[in-house]
Amino acid sequence: MQQAILEGIELGLLLSMMIGPVFFALITTSIDHGFRQAAILALGVFLVTCCTSYLLT
């Protein structure tokens, strides 16, 4: 149990530090279309991430 928690923390920290295409999509969207559209995009990314992690556990 403790090993699973530690592996989850390590994986979470690794994934939170990765700068991927979503980061650049958020920056581009905020520059081109403003804060509101970027916030909607960020909410969509968050919901997809939550659904994916729910389905995989």
C-alpha cells in the first residue's frame, strides 16, 4: 500500500512538471482569443484528465 502511494506521488510530480502541447495550446489560445477561451480550454483539459484517471483506476 505504501509503495503504491509513493509511486503515485512520484508519477504525479513527474507529470505535473512536464511541459507538453497542452501548455503551448493554452498560451496560444490566451494570446489569440483571450482569457475566457483559454480558461474554457483549461477546464476541458482538466475534465478529460479527471475522467481518464477515474477510468484507469
